[in-house]
Amino acid sequence: MDSTFTDTTRRVAVPQQAPTVDDGIPRGVRIAAAWAWRFILFAATAYLMIRLIAFLHLVVVPVAVALLLAALFEPAVRALRKRGVNRSLAAGMVLVGGLVAVTAGLGLIVQTVISQFDDLSTQVREGVQQIQTWLARGPMHLTQAQLSGTVDQLLQKISENQGAITSGALSTATTLGELLAGFLLVLFTLYFFLRDGAQIWQFLCRLLPRPARIPAARAGHYSWHTLSSYVRATVLVAFIDAVGIGIGLAVLRVPLALPLAALVFLGSFIPVIGATLSGAVAVLVALVTRGPIVALIALAVVIAVQQLEGHVLQPLIMGHAVALHPLAVILAIATGVTVAGIIGALVAVPLLAVANTAVRYLTEHPRGEPTPDREPPGTRPTDDDQHEAEQTPQPPPDRDRIEHQRPPVATSVDPDQDGLIGGAATG
């Protein structure tokens, strides 16, 4: 028989797998169990991270504040660098200029409070007497004995808790020491963020595995753009709120109009609830010092300014900076307050905006390529109707003109060109 046609096929024995316990479990249950232990691992990691941040809050909070301030001041440093100023000198000039501006503002506010203190104390006493008279003659019909009894009970509570008040004063002194240390740490960190921010980000990206460096660097570039836009938009909206409410209080001759306007400015950095709370304080001061009629007018001014902010300023200014659903903003603020109090509420929305940009970019561009429109993905609207309206076909634009006007995505390694982390978006 010819060897050419010899059957060379070999029999291969395939071992049969032994039955396992998983064979008797439905597939849906196995999938749910797999997701369950991964979720438990994620929750445990998040819990440990929160506990670590709480333990290191004296370091984490100043660094977070310095990062927000760096996003605000970085354009000034970049402008000085373009004019040939040394990067160390540029960062120092911007830092000193910011300190002078803040110190001058605080000095003006303190001087206003001191100059109006005597008149304010007199008006407060008269306002309290008017409120007592209204409580006695108004719909509540409280007697003078009931009012006096309430005051006596309040004084008795204060005397009974004198020890707690004393210990609270001691803890306040400790807190002031922590605030001073945190303030110095903010200045120190802010200077180096403004001076060496890009180099710091490049160093962090080099710690990652090589395939993840370019996507992480590009995601950081877009996230930094989102953070900078958010901070500048928030400052502008807060300034407009403070000016509007401050002018209204000054026209109504409400005492401490300037400090109240400063309080509105600071409160506006906490979205949704900050301006409302600070506006309520302004109305309360107007009620105590100028009476209920002026307080109602002040309330109308506060509501009008907040409506202008909510329906005009926020969509016009903030809408081009970040695109977050209102429910996500509320939940982020509530979580921030629960975890870290006022500081948590302050940094919750910027953190959410940065995470939104980074996650959306890495989901759509896992290999680290730039977005087609050179814009961070976190600025696209979350409302489907608005997004569809923006996606309506338009006439083809002049590509040469757009490419000439559009700034390129950061591709240099010069830490002075693209802000804190923009220069790291390179290969």
C-alpha cells in the first residue's frame, strides 16, 4: 500500500470536566454574585479612602484649596510667562498680588464693621424690641411674662453650660492654630502648583504603566481645562450675585451692606444652597435693623438676583464650563457636607466635574487620542433634548479658519505653556 495515502490521523483524548457546585447555580445568580463581591470591594476601598482623607484632613484640605486657587490664578501666570517673566518670579508675583487683594478686601470689611458697630448695636436693640412687641401684639399674642420667661430660660441654659462654652473656646483656639497652619500650607502648595504644576503631573503620570500614561495625561489635560473653566465661571457668578445684592442692601440703607455682600460672594461658591443661606442672613439683618417692610424689599432683591443667576447667569456662563445634571449636583453637595462639612460642600461639585470629564474621556477614547472638537467631553450637555438640538446638522464650516483659530491640544513638555497639568498631555 502506498505510504502517501497512509492514515496519519491520531486520536486525541479530551478529558471530561468534573461537575462543580457552580453547575447547579443559575447563570443570573452567578453574575449577581460576581457583581456583589466587586461592589463590596469597591465600597470597602472607598470607605478606607474616606477614613484616610479624614485622618489627613489637615493636609488634604489645604492641598484641595490650593488646587482650586491654582486653577483660578494659572492664566495670570501663563500671561506673565508669555511676556518673558521667569516662572518662579511669575508665580511669586501672582501669589503676592492675590494676597494683597485679599488682605485689602478683608481690611475694608473689618473697617466697615468697626465704623458701623455703634449704630448697628443700637439698631439691633430697637429691632429686637420691635420683634418682641410684634410677638406680644401680633397673631401669637404672647404675654410679657412668657417673653421674659423665655429669656430667663436662655440665660439659665448658658450658665449651666458654661463649662462646655469654656472648653469650646479652648477648642476654638486650637482650631485657629490649625487654620493658621493650613493657611501657610495653602500658600506654600499654591506657589509650587503655579511654578511646577506640569512637572508634578508628568512625574505622577510616569508612575503609571506605560500603556496608561498617554490616556491618563490626556484625561488630566481635559480635566484641568474643566476645573479652570468651572472656577472662573463660579467666581464671575459669585461676583455678580454679591454686587447685585450689595447694591440693593446699600440702597435700602441696611447696615453692613459690604460685609453682607462679601458673605454672599463666599456663599455662592457652594452651588444651589450657598447663595440662599447667605441671602437669608442679609434679610435677617435687614429685619432686625430696618424693620419688616425693608426686610420684605430686601427679600425681593435677593430673590430677583437669584432668579437672574439661575435662569440667565448659570446657563450662559456655567453652561460652557461644565455639564452636570442638577440631581448629580445636589447629591454631590449632600455627600460632601456629610463627609467633610463646609469644605466638602465646597469641593464636591468641582471634584464631580473633574471626574465626569475624566471618565467620559477615557470611556470614549481609551487609547488617549484627542477629542475631534478639541473640547473636554465634560462640557457637553447631559440633557438629551439639548444635546440633540446641538447636534442638528449645520452648514459645513470653513475648516481652515477653524483650525487657525482653535488652540492646539497640549503637546509640549514645557511646564509653563499649558498650566498645571496641560503640559503632560504628551506621549
